[in-house]
Amino acid sequence: MIENLKIEDVLFLDIETVPQYPEYKNLPDKIKPLWDKKAIRLVKSETETPEELYSRAGIYAEFGKIICISTGIVYGNTFRVKSFFGDDEKILLDEFAGLLNGYYNQTRHLLCGHNGKEFDFPYIARRMLVHGITLPKILNLHGKKPWEIPHLDTMELWRFGDYKSYTSLELLTAIFGIPSPKDNIDGSMVGKVYWEEKNLEKIVEYCQKDTLAVAQILLRYMGRPLIEEENVVIP
């Protein structure tokens, strides 16, 4: 499939998510018992409580929110980045939907992420529905056959049919000799950086690095040269 891929038709992306509220105690009364039920299935020891587990709420679209979507395209030997970010999730999702509806609405277009099929793409779609945003064509999978789904996943491609394990983006960048995007923050720190440090810019920078890393991985799969650092364009 990727041998004949026109990489200019691919929109690379990565998202960063956090719990919807800064702490467990801030959860609305109608949501708190629902999180408690969810947390029961997450406990790994008898001492863990729903309150302690709330830091993990951001990975679930029902209890988390998106604070950044970084996108990128390969154009010649350059990589152009555009990010949608902010505290108001509806605004950034509206803007991202506008990008998809305006420029990525043809059958040739593809979305690409690392573990995107399991996380990024469905998370975005679910949060759009929560906010009453009509799903762009490229995210609306209803009625599509598996071979019609316009999504690429660099983790799935790496599996070659093996579904036994998860391979991180950090590991793939290491073995392919690609600069690591995890040089000053990783996913487990995003909630703290957002709610406690209130440093959204740091998260956006991290998200952009992940998006570039996804593109570099796909280029490696295709046997093509990597994008040089000086050819990464960030407005």
C-alpha cells in the first residue's frame, strides 16, 4: 500500500489530551460516580482509589478533553506544521474540522498517526460529537469497508499482522535513528504541565515534535530520506 503512496496527500497528526477537570474533587456530581465505576476497572492494587487514578482520565474521551492537535504535511523536502490548541476544546475542534472539510475531503486524502486508529482518530471524532460538530468526511467511518477507511497508522504498519504488543513512537524513533520527540516531556506529564504549570506552549511544542516523528517514521517505511531539521516550517 505505502509503496504507491503519494505522501503529499497525507495529513500527519498527533493530539494531546488532559482530564477535563484539574482534580477529582472538581468533578460534577453526576460525573463523579461514573468515573468511580470506570476506575474500578483500572485498579491494579487494592490501595488505589478513583481519586488517585483520575490523573489517567485524559486518555478517555468521555472524561478528558483535547488541548492540542498538531498537523503536518510533507511538501517536497519540507514539513509544514499547523497546530490547533487552547483551553476551549470546541473552538480548536471547529477550526480543525474546517481544515479537514476545506482541504482533506477527497478520496485520495489520508490521515496518519501513531496508534491513531486506536486513539487519536476516534478520540477526535467522539469529542466533536460531544460538542455537536458534524464529523468531516475523513473521520466519518459509518458504512465504510475496512479498505475504504482513509487512515494510516504507523504502529499498525509496524506490526505486520502481529497484534500482541504495543510499540511506542519513542522506541521506533530510536531504532530508526530519528531524533526523539520525548526530549523534555512525555505523555504522562501533559496533565501536570497543563493544569499545574499552565504551560500550554510547552505541550504544543511537544505535540509538534510527535507529529514530525510520525512523518519521519512513515518516510523510513517508504525508504525515503528524512526531513532535515532546517526544513521543518512552523508558522
